[in-house]
Amino acid sequence: MNEDQSRAFRPELRGWSDDILPFYKAIAHELPNPCRVVEVGSAHGRSAIFLASVLLELGHGAMSEIYMVDAWGGGWFAECLPSIATFATARELELLRPIRATSRQAAAMFGKNIDLVFIDGDHSRIGCADDIDLWWHRTGPNAIFAGHDYDQHAHPGVVEAVDEGAKRYHATVERPTRSVWRFR
């Protein structure tokens, strides 16, 4: 799947996920069945809905969970949650778990049992570094830890935070798509 193909996935659903969808498609087979996923910063939910559809294609049932963490401040809550309910199928909705909370509040709800953490919330250096530190300790040894907007021109704070986090946690930064990063 490439970015042009990802634009064809429910184009009526807003979002900035054209390079996230190919990454989710590629790594979905690495996730256990059932799995626990946390997406920090879900906005309209397009990428989470896509991941739910891929997991269902792979035979995951309602025991798999995709937690969509977002503060959805201001008018975003009233705009985004109905959008998710409108554009996700009933089966996809069984996997989706919206959590309206800050990243810090949500991280406190989890133990060390997440199979995939995807960071796409606060795009400042301090905010992204905080998200990395909060969620790194919620994953096990075989978990996938990744995020979005690793782009020096558009989001230099994300690049700095990711590079610093990689050093802190002795990881290597991979770039599986244009602006998706992954720790190995």
C-alpha cells in the first residue's frame, strides 16, 4: 500500500494519515491476536479505523483493542467522535476504545501490556518527549513503538524528541514511511 492507495480508504473521513495507513498495513501482521494498541492523538480516527479494518481482515476479534487517546479539546470532541461513529463499521467499533484524556492521564490507566504504541499527539519537542517517556514504559519487549510527523521542516520538535528518546532507550530510529518513525 502506498500513500495514493491510502487516500482511497474512506476519503470522506478527515485526517492526516496518508503515510500512517501503509505503516499500519505493514506492521499489523506483527501484532499478536488479540492485541492492545494505543494511538496517542487520534483526531478524526481515520488511522485507528483503518487499523481496526486490517486487524479484522487478519482474523482479530473483539478481544483486540485499539485505544484512541486524545484530549479532543475545544470543539474537536463534538466534531470527531460522531465522525468516528459514522465512518467505522459496527465490527470496527467493537475494537475501538476512545479515551478523552491527556496522554499523561491515559498512560496512568495502563500497565506494561501494550503491543503497539503510536505517538501522534503533541508535536512540540517537550510534549513529544513526554509522550515517549510516558508510553515507553507501558510496552513489553516485543512491542512496536512508533509515531508520526518525523519531519525536520514541518515538526522539528518531534524529530528532536524522537532522536533524544532513541538515545535514552538505546533504540535505533527507523523511517518506514515518509514521516513515520519506529524504534528498534
